[in-house]
Amino acid sequence: MKLTTLTIAAVMAAGPVMADLVFPSLSYRTGPYAANGIPFADGYEDYFTLLNERDGGIGGVPIRVLECETGYNTEKGVECYESTKGEGALVYQPLSTGITYQLIPKATADGIPVHSMGYGRTSAKNGAVFSNIFNYPANYWDGASHAVTHILNENGGDISGTKIALVYHNSAYGKEPIRTLEELSAKHGYEFLPIAVDHPGQEQKSQWLQIRQQRPDYVLMWGWGVMNQVAIQEAANIRFPMDKFIGIWWSGSENDVLPAGAGADGYKALTFHNLGKDFPLYDDMQKYVVDAGKAAGAGDQLGTALYNRGMYAAMLAAEAAKKAQEISGVADITPAQMRDGMEALEITEELMTEIGLPNFGPTFSVSCENHGGNGLGAVAQWDAGAGKWSLITDYYQSDQDIISPLVAEDSAAFAAESGITPSCS
Amino acid sequence: MPDQVLFAMEVMLNGLMAGVLYALVALGFVLIYKASGIFNYAQGVMALFSALTLVGIMEGQVPFSHLINAIFGTDIHHFGWHVPALVAIILTIAVMILFAWLVQKVIFRHLVNQEPILLFMATIGLAYFLEGFGDLMWGSEIKRLDVGLPQGINEWIDLTTFEAFGYGFFIDNLDISATIVAIFLVAGLIVFSQYTKQGRALRAVADDHQAALSVGISLNFIWVLVWSVAGFVALVAGIMWGAKSGVQFSLSLIALKALPVLMLGGFTSIPGAIVGGLIIGVGEKLFEFLIGPMVGGATENWFAYVLALVFLVFRPQGLFGEKIIERV
Amino acid sequence: MFYREAGDFSTTYPQDSQTFPIKFDRYRYYVVLVIAFGIIPFIINDYWANAVFVPFLIYAIAAIGLNILTGYCGQVSLGTGAFMAVGAYSCYKLMTAFPEVSMLIHIPLAGLITAGVVTIFGLPSLRIKGFYLAVATLAAQFFLVWLFNKVGWFYNYSASGQISAPQRDVFGIIVTGPNTAAWAKYMICLVFVTICAVLARNLTRGTTGRTWMAIRDMDIAAEIIGVNPLKAKLTAFAISGFFVGIAGALFFSVYLGAAEVGESFGIDKSFLVLFMIIIGGLGSIFGSFAGAAFMVLLPVFLKNVFVGWLGWPTDLAAHLQFIISGGLIIIFLIMEPHGLAQLWRVAKEKLRLWPFPH
């Protein structure tokens, strides 16, 4: 992108206000996690650019993406939120755990929906308490259950007596799956071994020696940033079998496996969307966005795991906006209408095929009682030789018997603490 | 031998290795502090910057490509050549010498005789600057660094110990190379400071600035020299740590691992940095192994500092630090 | 022209030793107070409150706290982030345990608790000095962060590990939680800042402050002339902790509304506050304000210039922001090592003589 054209665009944007749909993008292209923030932000923006270029926006109304750099920093996130909300922002994707927790009460008070896709507060699944927060299609507790189900499937449904370790980032995020894994351990009879890694996770010798000595059958990982790369490298060093090492979706990007080279071959990660660029939509993306020189960033991230995730988030937002236009009968929707659209969102296989992303994500539907989708996810595996991720399972559902009571309990605690009466009107 | 003892021995050996890596970072601090009294917080960012430069040169990346592309609307990223590791390392050293000269010329020449805390803050400012500058110059994605160092478990040790004790010890090849490099580095530094003219000048400056100045030693030259050597040490640390995690932002945080080592060993002592590194490495690993499981783990970060603090209470100048003599 | 001592006679000792002995300064101070209390609350909006004023005021309190310790008493601390966390977590525990009690009581109580904790971590200062002490306070930083993360009691065993501020009020006006009006946030911070600044100013020019400065200038000499270093150092730690704790409590309850210890109170925060007092000026209350304003406003200003006016890509802008912040800090240190407060002093000296310098 040229600075001059950007300047002109900025001047034009400052001119008379036309009807547009504003999607803020709280990106983090700098700071410690920039490598992960760049592809996500690119994917998010490119999808909207594609809609603008190809369809003239959503329902005839052009889209404006407001990018604001947070650097993964909570305070900058506050500034970004305050500076963009006045522009008619329809939905926020806060991206960092800290900013999400920040925005949960604020955005609710301001009547703007928040979509924390695969992160943030898990119990926001309960829409009766968290009216404006959505976390479809899957959350951390689903992820923990997906991993255990995958292990169950690999072992013919019986894992009593096996040992499963969890290597986790010692923060609120990393501790998310512990409760679920403990409950599942009681149900399935495996031995659970949590191992904490302190931030940032540059040095993990002790943890991996512990794994080497305790010999767990499987290792799960809730890691972030440099912790992922070091953990995968150390696992390769102690010759832990990579196909028994399963990471959460934030430990499953190209960035995490590439530094370990061939050693990372066979590493698995959970995911709630498909990977690679083998989808019809990518032809359009190439034609209307990349070849036209309108790609966000350097345009070299297409098809990476996090680019696809950003694109998926944009796709879900665009579909929710369509739904909102349908329900309200207006093209230029407000955040409140957007919220209603998100709550009525239904993703079916036909819809995804129509968009050009067949089998890209799980099918799910959202309702007031359930802001978190149906808890479907899949497992992907890294092929170091070919240098790509591919799905090795279909989307399957998490153990709702375990997760539903946990969600109900935590959301009830939040409701009591902040004086919310749960209701679905 | 019972398993627990073997495990503890394995943990201890790995702690020693980790200690060497900490000591490598701490060395850079000591060199600069000794010669100029500057507590150089930017040492970690220097490791990041030098490693970024090394990878950038090896891969033939165009510096500032993002900025150039944004201003001129071009689309350039790579020169299209690959430089062999050794040549790239030499070029990176040249860059670090240039950097040292600039730091001295632009910043610290103007801050001579200021209070230590101001010098410290200036280095934090330098760290900020270099962080933004490095990212702008080479981009912020994670880069793979491969200078041909062996990685992974050492087969020989594994086999030998397995035959001896029935349990194969894990020692990372990378750690072994780091240890060898560190030994050479320290030996080189000692030879340099004991037997060369510049080295003697350097020690003279460290002892007494004014006396050194009065016998005709150029302080400016010595300071540039010492920043260059620190830049070189940073490069070595950057290669060692970067080989493990890829070259990325978090590399700058290794400075935080070196601080307890400094406290323990004393800010002014090279042997102190080595011994301190080893003590911290073994101490934190053993604590995590023995006590960690009882308190929930992830204790290494704070335990290193607490350990150093306990030592300091008994020896306020660090293990090998010069005795602090105070006069009214 | 107007900035003159001439004609400004002091007839009593209190008049002579007041904070602003010059009439012009006094009036300026009143004008600032009138604007801050009487005008800004009526025109402030969400953006200005949340992005500029509230963080500025809160950081000003933290900077005053650290300035007492570092600027007046000479003890360098890199544990400010964790000490703010102590304030934040005590405030959270108090808010949830005693919901009916006013925030005006909770926040100073949180400050007192922090004062206690900081005093304990100040004990090594009796033996360890200079940079060794600075690094020793890092032990506090890492240990406290680990502790708050590890022990469920601190965050009421919530599944998320985060603490969120529930809605609380002061005299019926909501001051925490999502429904707080911009002016209410601003006012509660302003009230605390004003009280803290007045308190700090009077402490630092009294006996306590003088003993601190004696310790700072040379602790052995101070001991010889009869200053008790134990008492002086520990009071400095305690009082500094009190202010930092208040800042932490406000930071969590009023400004962020939700926090996690590692992310919100990490070591970056310690460095940020230290930067503020060095840029602002060590040993100066005005400097604490100036430094806080500089460090809070600069990124917002640069961001608005680069992204808002020039329309540059946000990542380029962020990188440049780093480069410029770092560069400015260095330039400041070279041009004026004693900070913005010194510039202000010099400007005042010049003004006294203006327009006839000789």
C-alpha cells in the first residue's frame, strides 16, 4: 500500500459521512506476539476488502475496517476501543485475553457485541448472563474435551491408566483447561499431570525434564508466544513422540512449528476451522484483493493457520451482519441490530459452500441460551516435509455433560458478583 | 541408585548448562558496567537485534523493506542471495561495532559523569529505540536461525549413563556447544584483557578513569571497544537462545534472566558472572524439581531473584564484587 | 512582567513557608484547580476520560509514590508494578467482601495494605544499596505476580483467574463498573490525586522528607548526624507503598475494570513508572505529574498523528512510536538530566527577570 493513496483515503474518509458498516480490527502487528497478530489481522481485513471489491460490501452497504494497533497491550486496547466505538463499530474482536475481559462489561454497557472466537471468557457461552458476548464456534473447555476425545478415539475408547500431562502458560489463559481436564480425568480414569511454564517461556528445561522422567503418554499444551516454539523444540529434543503432543489452537500456527524444522513433524493441534488455501474463495481473494494490490500487510500470509482464522472471524461477522440486515430490514445496521444478528446466526454446510468455503468450519447455530455454538472442533497435524497443516479428523463435539455444568456455574458466579439477572427475553 | 536421585542429578546437570547460557548474557552486562559504570539494560535487546541482523544477512533480506514498500509502493523483500553463516557472523560483528561506535558517539559521550540511574535510564531508552528499529528494519515475524549447531539429545551421554545407572541422562547438544563456546569466549576475554595492550588499557579504565586518562588512554576508544565486545557477546547469546526458539521479540527478555546472576556474582566480576550463572541455573532448576510440585510449579522466575537476594543479604556486593567502601 | 516577587510581602512565618510563596504561582495553582474541578468534568467525554485523563491521574499518583522512594529517599525500586497489583487485589477483595462500604474507604485501605507489604520488601534495603537493591526489588515483582496468579483466594477462585470490578458507588454516584459516567471516573481519580499530592508535598518538606533527603544524599553521613536509617528508609517504603497501592486500586477498579496480574501489573509497569519520574524529575511532585503526562500523552499523540492524520499503516506507526519514544527519552536525558521539573524551574527563573535579564 502506498502512503499517498492511504493519505488520500484518509482525507476522503474524513469527508462527508456515508452509510457504511464499521468493523474495527484491534490488531497487534507489533510487540511480543506480532508474528501471530499479523496473519490474523491480514485475514480479517482481506475478507472485508474482498466483499467490498466483489459485492460492494454487505447488502449494498460498503464496509469500513478501522484498524487500531494494540500491541497486545490492555491499556492500548482501552484507547482503541474508546477511539473506535464512536464511529459506529458493529462488533469487536478484542484478540487478547486482557482486552476481552476489559471489554466484557464495557461493551455490554455500550450495547456493542463482542466476538471472542476461541479465547476470552469461556462461560460467556451463556448468553442469558453475557448478553453481548459471543464465543462461537468453540471455547477452551471444548478444546480440552476435544483433545481427550481424540486420545480416547486413538485408544479404542479406553484410557484408564494412561497419563496425560498439560504444559500450560502460567496465566489465566493457561489455567483454563485444568478444571475440565480434572473432571474428564475423573470420568475416564486417566492420570492428570499439570506442568506450569512461567511467562514468557523462553526456558523450559525443568518442565521437559519432568516430562521425560514422568513419561506421560500424551502431552497437551496451552501455550502462547515464544513458549510454543521452545516447547516444540524441547519435545523434539527429548524425543517425545510428536503425534502424542497436542496443542490448543493458539499453539497451532506455522510460526510455532517452523523454528523446530523437521523435529516438529507430526505435531498435532486443535482447530475450529479448516487450514490451507484449497478453497474456491481463495481464487476470488487472489483476483480481487492480492492481484489488485489491495491486500493488507505484505500479502504473503494467505492460507496460513492464523490468516484463515482471521478470515473465518470476518466471514462469521459478515454473515451475522447479513442476518441482522435480514431481521431488521435495514441495510445500515446498528450495533444492537448486529447483536441480534449474531444471536440468530446459523452456519450450515450449504451456506459455507455458497460463500466458497466448503467444510471450512463446523456447522452451528447461536441462540440466546447458547452464545458459544455447538462445541465442535477438529484435530490438525503438521507435515514438516510438505510444510503444511491438514485436518486429520472431522469436526466432532466436545463432552457437553462435563462442560455445560461448568459453564452454568461460572456464569452464575459472574452474574452474582456483578448483579446481573440472567434472562432470555 | 533410586530414581529420584538420578532425576535430581539430571536436573542438576541441566541446571549447570542453563547456568552457562545465563552467564553468557550476564557477561555482556559485566563488561560494560566494569568499564564505564553503565548498567546496560539494552543488553537483551542487543542480543535480539544482533540475531535479527544475522538472520537478515544470511537470508538476504532487504532492510527496512516494509518501510520502503510503504513509501514507494514497491514490493521488495529479498535480495535473492544466501550468505554462508560464517560470513554473516563477521558482517554482523561489523554491524555491532558500528552500533557501539554510534551509541558512544551519540549518547554516552554526552552523559559522562552523570548519575548511574540516569545512565541506566538512557540504556532503557536505547532498548526501546532498538526494539522499534530492529522490527522496522527486519520485520517482526519469527525467523528460523540455523548456523549449523547440533540440537537434540546427546546420544553418547544417554547411552553411557544408561549403561552405568540404568537411566539415560538428557543433555542437549546445543547446551554442550554453548558451554564450549562460553569457555572459549571467557578464555579469549581473559587473554585479551591480560596480554594485549588494549586489554590492559581496558583494565586500567575499569580501575580508575581519571588515572587512565592521565596516562594517555583514550576513554572514548575503550568505551567503543567495550560496547563492541558486549555486542559480540550479545550476538553469541542471541545465536544460542535463538537456535532454540527462533529469533523473535522475546529474545530481548533474556536480560531478565541475567539480572539475578549479576546480583549474585557482582556487577564487576567476570568470574562472578560465570559462577553466579551456574549457581542460579542449578538453584532454580533444583528448586523447581524438589519444591515446585508442592507449590504449583513455575517458580523459576522469582526463585532466581529470591536466591540472589538471600546471598546479597549476607554479602551486599555480590559474591565476587569489589568491597564497597563508603566514606563520608 | 507579571511573575515577580516584588510587592509580595510575607508578614508571618506560615506565609513565608507556604508551598507557593509567589502570588502569581498561587493564583496559577488556583486556576488549575478550578479548571480541573470546575470545568473539565462538564466537558469530558468517554475517550478523553479513558484514554487520557484517568490513566494520567492514576499514573501521577503512582509516580508520586515512587518519587518519594526513589527521588526523595534514593532507593531505586523496580517493583512498582507488583506493588500496584497488591493495591488492586486488596481493593478487589475488599470490594467483594464488603459491598456496602464506600469506595472512599476501600481505596485508602488498599493503600494501607500495600504499605505493609512494601515495607516488608523494603527490609533488604537496610543492607543492600544501589542497583543491587533495584534488582532485589525485582524479586518482589516476580514473586508477587506469581503469588497472585497461583493462590485462588486472591481472585475469589473464579474459573477465569481474572478479577473484575463490580459496580460500587460513592454517595450514590457510580464510580466503578461499566456504567460509570466519564466525569465520575475522572472526579474520583482527581480527588485522590489532589489529596495525595498535597499530602506528599507536605510530607516531603517536613521532618520526614528532610530525613529522607539526608539518606538519599549520603546515608552514612546522615546516620552520623543522627538520622535513623531504619526508620527513614522504612517510612519511605511504607508511604511510597501507600500511594502506589492507591494508584493500583484505582487502576484496577476505575480505569481497567478487569485485570490479570501478569498482564496488567508486569515488569513493564515498573519500568514505565520509573521512566515517568526520571523524565519528570527526581525529587519533585510537579515532576511526577509532568512525567506521567508525558508518558501517557506521547503514545496517544503519536498514534493520532501517524494513523489519524497521516493515515500510515498502524504497524509502521507503532514501530516509529517505539523509536521516537526511545529517542526522546535519550534526548531528554542528554539535554536535561534533571527532568521536566528542572526545565520548569529554569523557565521560572528566567521569567522572574524577564524582560530585563541583566
